[in-house]
Amino acid sequence: MQLRPILLAIGIMTVLLGAAMIPCALMDVADKRPEAHVFAVSSFGSIFIGICLWVMARGGDQRTGQREAFLLTVLVWVFLPAIASIPFLASGMSLTDSFFECISGLTTTGATVLTGLDDMPRGLLLWRAILQWFGGIGIIVTAIAILPQLRVGGMQLFELESSDMSGKFLPRVADIAAYLGFTYLLISMLCAFLYSLAGMNWFDAITHSMTTMSAGGYSTHDLSFGYFNDTNAPYVATVFMFIAGLPQSLLAMLLLQGRIMPMLRDPQPRLYLAIAVTLSLIIVAYHEAVVDPRIFETAAHAFKDALFNIISVMTGTGYASAPYDTWGEPVMAIFLAATFVGGCAGSAACGLKMFRLEITAKAIVAYSQRMTMPHRRAPVRYAGKTVDEETLQSVMVFVFLYLTTFLLAAALLSLCGLDAMTAISGAATSVSNVGPGLGPIIGPSGTFQTLPDAAKWICAIAMLLGRLEFVAVFVVLTRRFWRG
């Protein structure tokens, strides 16, 4: 196994992460905060570590194969949260809380252990937003350039090039990252501009644009988006959260090349929109027909809040404009189901993803037809093409690992002393990288702060597994992988 290219990639990303701490230091200096030195020292230390890894990796054989790509994918998402937690540790937070906050940020989960956000140093709030923005583009590049090549979870359906992993793999990933990164930056800037027009100050507009486009959900206020309910910001957020859940490669084609047909031909956006609208309408219908006294003044108000929060949970953004866990038990069940759904493949969104839901449903139908008529050929088709057995098996393995990890995490959280609702929703929100769960403890009005340390580590591991789509982590943990 070639370790040099792995160290090189981690070194470069550590330097970038260290450089990203500089604006946070400048923000605290501008605000005359006594904590300004925290980010300055953390930045210097991170850049130094990154340069050391960079120097160690110079020269030698830089060729990479599948084993190196698997290991790099896992190590990046373990090592970077450890580096990113340095400012939190220096600010007095415990190791558990610091790592939890950072892995939640970089995986764009959005679960937090922090309270009193309105009074926190703006440098620390900016750092949380940068972590999610940085993690968002990393997730997109991983989903588009790496996971399809590793044939993880059916992602081979979205291969951009040949699946040959030999040769200079990292430069190819860098090219894709540059192409997607420009699109990501462009949409983020547009989102910030519209947030400012909608009533946010410039700081809130920038930080929330970062956490919206990354489908992250960190806010600068304890009330999350409830703080902005008297402005037009929720309308902007609804649109851009939906955009964050679309395939980013198709968005790049649309914005940079003017090609709209790839987006229209892809079945994912249509299913994505249909599920979001349908679930929102069910919530509105339930409210209008059953709930008394009414929570919302009008059906239009109910649809606005329902659509905002459904898209937020589906994409894994995790913003909350209202305490939706108080809208009734049937509505809580809908939100729990939406936690698993996710967005489109190749986006910053989380969950099972649209293409897997469609393929799984069609596979069940095809299997049922074969049971009743054994001699009938019933191929599974997706986007007009027949899904081969390898891809179908990959999707089924992913769904199995997803559900197994969720059930195991829920069981372990219950053993930590959490009630059933907190354990189940905590496992679901961690595996699906959503953020808030359900109930009074970790619901949209709560945080993960009061959870035992063991529960926080279980959630952190579940976040990592969910973000890396399970298979990559389990492959690295096998003996065969290390034996070559």
C-alpha cells in the first residue's frame, strides 16, 4: 500500500483547514475579544502539522489504487475533525464535546452540544459555519469522484469516467473539486446575498449561507431559524436547502454550461420534490382536519412551516423554524420517516438517497413478480437503463448496513440510559446526518449537551458511518484489506 499520497492529501487538507482559522482569529480581533489568540495559535499549529505531513510525503511513488482510496476516504474524515477540534479544546471544552461538535460540523450533521449561541464570540460561530461549508464540498467531491469509483452503495451508477483507479487518482479528484467548488461557491454567494436582502445582517447572511448550502444546519442563534420568522429569510432557506439536495454535478452543468436537459432527465429531482411536497401536504391536512386548537393561523402558514422543516430534515440540514415535535404524534412519525429519506446522489444531503429508494422499491416489485411468475423476466430499470446485478446487490447491501447501524446505535443509546424516543431519534438523526432529533432533550428546541459522553461517542461514530456510506469504513476494518 502506498501511504505517501494519503499523507500528501491529508497534509494539504490540514493546511487548508488551518488557513480557514485565520478569518475567525481576525473576527475576534475586530470584536476585541480576549479569545482572539485561540484561533491564531490553533491556525499556526494546524498549518505546521499539515506542512510536516506534506514534507513527509514528498517524492516516492504517488500512484494510488482502490485500497489507498478507501483508506484515504476514511482517514480524512477521522483526522480532520481531530484537527478542527483544537480551537474548541483551547476554549475550555472537553475532548468529547470538542470532537463531537467538529465531526458533527464536518459531516454536516448539525447536532450541537453548545448553548448560548447568541452571546458566543463571532469567531467561534464563524468557525462552526466554515467547518460545515468545508465539509459540504468535501462530501460532494467524495460522492461524485470517489464513491462511484469504489462502487459503494450503488454509486457506480454515477461514474463520471472509467472506473480504473490506477495512476494519478488524486489530481483527477482535484480537477473535479475545482469544477464543483466554483459552482458551490457561486451558489453560496447568491444565497448570502438573498439572505441579506431578506432581513439578515451580513454576518448571519454569510454564516447561514455556508450552513445552508452544505446542508449542515448550524445557526448563530439558539432559536435556529425561528429567530428569523418575522423576516423573509425562511423562504430563501427553503429554496436553497432544496438546491443543496440536488445533484451538484448537474447544477454545475446548468450554471456553468447552460445545459438544463441532464437535470430534467434525471429522475431523482422529480422524486425528491414529490416526496417533500407530499409529506408537507399530509401535515397540513392533518392539522386542518384533526388538530384543535389550531397551531397555525392559516393553511398557507402551515404549508410554509411544514415545507421548510420537511426539506430541512430530508436534506439533513437540520434548521428548525418551529418546534415541530409538538405538532402531534402522527407528525412526529412523518418527521422520523423523513429523517431516513435524504436528498439526491451527488449532493450534500444525507440519508438513503432518492435513487436507492427507487431502485429498492422496483426491486421489491420485480421480486414479487418473479414469485408469482417464475419464468417471467422482470429486470429492475432506473433512468431508462437496466440495473445490473452488481449495482443492485450494492444498493441492497447499503440499505442493510444503514438499517443495521441505525438499530445497533439505537440499542446502544438506550443502554446509556436514554429514553426510547431520544435513543431512536438520536440514532436516526446521527446515521442520517440530520442534526436535531425528536423529544424534549435533542428535539429542535434542545441540544445533545446533556447526553452522557458514551452516548456522544456513539452518535459521533454513527455520523461518520452515515456520511461515508458505511461500506468504505467496514472495508477498511476487514483483515483482507490490510493483507492486500
